[in-house]
Amino acid sequence: MNWLPHDEAAFPDKESAPDTPQTHANTLFIGDSGELALETRRALVQLLAGPSLEGRRHSNLWPILVRDEALIRRRLADLFLELVIDRDMQVAFTRQADTGNLEVPILLRRSQLTFIDSILLLHLRQRLTQADAQGDRAVVSIGEIMEFLALYERAANTDRAGFNRRIQASVEKIKKHSILQKIRASEDRFEISPTLKLLFSAEEIQALTHLYQRMAAGEVAAHEGQPEDDQETEQ
């Protein structure tokens, strides 16, 4: 019997065999093609889930973010997002990158701010500044919020019950974004997140404070000071 010459196609050796899937060092599950380590992925997901990553609330993720900041920035840039980070306050969050005239998809949802939302955020921002100056925690109660916003009831031009409902809705919205964080063993006291410092510049605070003071004094009507639902914040 005559044997056919050796045929590499018929008898493939190891080197010519089809490529087998390569297992990456950071493979975490079946089909995982990611390259980031587990803790780096968790920090990235927290930033994307939002509203922020804070050293005090996310003590296990903050050092990872600082360590892998450059890598995380690159991953976010792929999504047209920018990382905002303040090491002194240990606060970080994402926002849409300024892409100029380039048309890009918008990943972050935008939440419109009402007149009451804006006033409340400004008040909380001021309380945060005062607490920092005194070296205290920025803590506020629901009763204090209600009392402060009552100054603007006339400007809002609504009935007392309706106005109170709007205040409660605004507080719930701010809580949802983790700007107000519930204090343990307290039903109506909240700590103000330092993230709020990064959302208002000193110039914006000064301008809005002056405007809202005039509203509270009845010098400017609410619709003159701020068109309805014209402000937005990124989630």
C-alpha cells in the first residue's frame, strides 16, 4: 500500500491549528473581553451611574480612582465624557465633554430644574460654604428648608398647600441625586454632599443670590428672574 505524502492540511500541527481564544489577565466571566481590573471597573461604573464618587461614601473606590485616573479618563473620553475630580474634597463626577461643533451622542440624561429646585440648590451651596468655613459638617433639616423657601412663596405665585408640595418634590429630587444624604438615626436631617461645590461657580452664586434676594423682596417676579424650567443639570 502506498502512503500519500505528508499533507499539512490533513495533519495540522500545533502551530498551524486555528487560533484559540486568549484569556486576558483581567477576565472576570465567560465571554469577558474587558481589560480593566475588577476594582477599576467598579470605580468607572460608579462614575457612570452617578451622580458622583466620593471618598467618604466610597472609601474603597476613591483610592482606585486616584490610582487609575488617567486610564479612567481615557475610557470616559471614548464616550465623549469628561472626568471632574477634586482631590481636596475627594469628589468626582462625569459630565459631557465640550466637543465644540462636533456632533456626538449625549450619554448623560439631563434633568430640568424648576425655580424652586434652583433656589434650594443655591441655599444648600451656601450652607456648604458656611460649614466649611467653620470646620463643621453641612447638615440641614427639612424644617429649615421649608422655612427658607417660604420666603419665595409670593414670587412663586401659588397657594400654600401647592407650594409645600412643590418644595417636597424638589427635596425628593435633590435626594435622588445624592446631594442630600440622610443622616442615620434622624428622620428629617440630611448632610449636604460636597459635590455641590463643583456645580456652582463663585460668579454664579453671587449672581443668583442677588437675583433671588430681589425676588424674595418682591422686586422681581419669578417669571422675570428665571424662565420656567430653563435650567438643566446632568445626571
